[in-house]
Amino acid sequence: MIQTIRLDHVLREAVRTPYADLVTRPTGAAVRDRIRQALAEPSCRGACLDFSAVGLVDFSCADEVVAKLLLDLPPEDAPYLLLAGLSESHREAIDHVLEWHSLAVAAFLAAGGRPAVLGRVDPDARAAFERIADAGQGTSDEVAAGLGWPTERAAAALRTLALLRLVQAAGATYCLLLPPA
Amino acid sequence: MTRVVEVPAFFDDRAFDGFAAGFGAWPPTERILVDARPATWASPYGLTGLLTAGQALVEAGCEKPLLTVPASDDVSRYWARTGFFRYAAEVFELHGKVPRIKPDDPSDVLLGVTPIRGAEDVHDVVGRIQEGASRILHGELGIEAKATMGFAMALSESCQNIVEHAGTGGWVAVHAYTFRKRLGGRRAAVIAVSDAGIGFRRSLEATQMKRFGERWGDPAALEAALVHHTSRFRDPGRGQGLAGIKRYLARWQGKISIRSGTARLAIVPAWDEDVPLASGLPFFPGAQVQITIPAQQEPTG
């Protein structure tokens, strides 16, 4: 099960502040610890971090909450991680810190539109993600046909996405992960 | 013996080195009297720098310094409204008529003088600034509304430098004002953050001195932080704050300058004539950061 974690709630529990801003490293570390506890539940296959009621996210806090959470995930059978409800400024801060660490995560913006990969992935993987994001799912053959690539190239890009846990592989089909309804 | 350090009449970042020179060798052996009577105007950089001087003297074990308030009632009232005297009384023995008015942040003050001692203070200033920042940046400086968040982010990251690196507290203030000589008379929002802590050289010495070799000193330490984004922490995620601030400033033709010890390093935009690196300056304790976001110019033609 992918569970939604509302970061404004976690922030309020983790630090006693009336503000809804994710700023400073100590705050980020406290929030990350709470998310880790949720991810450690045996029934949890992943988490959707919901930023929709969060004000500002600064670089330091983005690094503590998102980048370090991804860095700490186990190499085998790691839970999936999605971001949702991101404003343009959230996106900018998180993209910056993930680029810094060469990490990537799938994100849904508050303004809607196609989900995006934030951070660093190679151009083929990014193009394949966009294809899967448009269709919801697809096989190597379908992605290759859509992008005008040889099947092997699409297969390699999709394997990269699955390894980075940006899409979910189910047999020969690769599926977009969606925030819980 | 008392040593008199005069506050420049027009006290901004450009006049700061003259002020710093007044203290002589650090820490001073004589009691210090900071004479603010001639002051007719002070930028947030000047106000936070004054408090830093007082704090540094007290923390160095010197006798509590004296401060004479500005001779002009208008000036001292303005300083009182920004909250300056509330904190000045903690680090100076005040002499002269201190206006008994509550700090109320005049309209050009986005954030009055505010102490930064811990992460909760950063939360507080970021929470308080957002509404005013939007009014000034978007309403007066013609910067897109969405840039307000970037401004608050720059404020947050620069304040965190105190919490993470200074080893003591510091001060922040944010004003908007018209630049008379620079910027062709345009307005600008200015963030000033100053601390009386260990400074960049001592903060980075353990991890960077070997790398820079004979070149090591205040200028090299500032280069390591502002240009190479290094940090005293070995955590690979560190150093992103200044990198993020620079990215934001590049988009809005902003300027950052950091003074620490005897050097100042700046990322200088086209509108300014400052030198990127000034070394051999009079010593001043801690670190002083100034971030300037100018009003955007209407496209011509």
C-alpha cells in the first residue's frame, strides 16, 4: 500500500511551530525521522509525500527531507516514494538538491499537468518517463514505437526507471505510480 | 582609556570598513565608545553590524562598550522603530536620549532587527517576512509574485549560516530603500545578516586549509564557501544554501557579498561597481552577509 503522508501534519508533530514552512536542517531531520517510521511499517510499500499545505521549502530542509530520505532507502526492495501537491517553488528547491546528489523522484505538481521527474536522470529515461506518464503504463515495444526508438533502447530506459523506482514493473509492463485517491 | 569609534554619517556596506578600522587591533584593550551621534542614515547592514560589534566585544570579555545614540531625533526614532535599541541595550551601555517607542517596522522595513540564535528563530523570520516580501518585491520592485518564495528561501539559508557555523548568535534585518548612487536611483530589497562568531576561515580551517596551502586565509575561506560551496561538515549535502541563493540572485540580477575577518567576496552584477574580492581589510569579527535584490527595469525599445 502507498500511503499519503501530509507533511504539514508531520511538521506540526515534529516541531512546535505555528508556521507551515519546511525550513532549517534540524526541522528537516525531525520530519524525515517521522517519515522513516511510517515507511518502516510492514504493510507500507511506499509513501506519497503531500506538500499541498506546506508554505516554503528551503534548500537545507529539502535536502534533509527528500534527498536524505532517498539516500537512506535500502538498496533492495526499497519502498516507492512520490511527491505530490508541489508548488513551483517547492519543485525548484527539491529539484536543486536532487541534482546535487544525482538522485531522482517522481512528482505531481499542485497546478496539475503531467507528473515529472525531479532531479537527475539520463535524457532517455526522462523521455521514457514522460511517455509512461502520458499513457499511464506501457511496454518496451509501446514506448519504443511512441518515441521512434529501437526496442532495446526503450527497454534500457524503462529498466533504469524501474531501478530508480520511478515506475513500477509488472511483468513486461511498466506502470506510473499514482498518489492514493 | 576609552577608544572612540565613530559611526559614519551614511552607514552602509561601503562605509563599513572605515567603521571596522576604528577598533584597531582585535580585541581592543581599551574600553570602546561607539559614537553614533553623527549618523544620519543606516542600512540594515550598518544596524546589524553595530550590534555585532557590541556582541563581539562583550563575548571577547571586554568591558561593556558604550554607544551614544544618533543626535538626530528622526534618526534615533527610526532606529527605535526598527527594534535596534531593544537589542542594543543588551550589548551596549546606551548614552543619550533613547526614544521610548515600540518597534513597529516602518513601511520600508520588511523585517526589523531580529536576533538569530537557533533554528526556531529562522522559522520565525521566514514566517513573518512572507506577506511583506510579497508586497515589496512584487508591488514595488516589479519582481514576479512567485519570486517571493525565493527571497524567503535566501533569507532562511543566510540566517542558517549563523545557526550552523557561527558558534554564537547573530542578527538579521531586511529593508527596502532607494539606492541614490548605485542602481540609477532604483529601489532594492536588502537582507543583512551579521554574526559575531568564528568567521569563515576558522569554520572551514579543518577541512579546507590543506587544500588551499599557502593561499589559506580569509579570502580563500570565502572562495571555498561562496564559489566552491564547501562546508565544514563532511555531509555531502552541505553547501547547497549558498549555491541556491546564487541561483536565485542570478535570475533577478541580485548581489551577494560576504565579509569575514579581513576579506570580502561578492558576486557582482552588472549594475554594481564593487570589486569581487577585497582583501587586507580592517579585521571585524564573525561574518556579515548582504543580499541585494534590485527593482526590475522595464524592458526598453
